[in-house]
Amino acid sequence: MKECTKDRIVAWDTETIDIDGKTDTPIGNGKIICASMFAGPDIDFGNGPRVFIDNYADAHNVIMEFKEYLESD
């Protein structure tokens, strides 16, 4: 994934719980329950141009599999 998105803008969206959206930011607060990314219609991640990460309940901490990618430049 890192190689095919290296030179392009990637859009990410996250959904969180246990956070007060009026007073808190999601950085360091709440829990991410899912995330999705889109890098353009010309990229196929094996199931199309989008990646959906379930990080809720039994899937808790699946997002950690993407830690290196998310922390990279």
C-alpha cells in the first residue's frame, strides 16, 4: 500500500466513540472504531480503490496493522 500511494494525496476518514465532539479533538481522545481511505480511482487494493478498516469489538486494534504507514512521511 505504501508504494502505490507514495506520491499522491490520500483521503482518510475515521469514526470515533467515547469523545465529546464539542470539547475534545480525536487526537489522544476516544477510540477509533473504523477508518477508510481513498487514493484515487486508478488504484486497486484488491477489492477496489477504497480500504475500510474495522477497528471495533472483535476487530479492536486492527488499525495498528497500519501504524507504520500512518506514521510515515
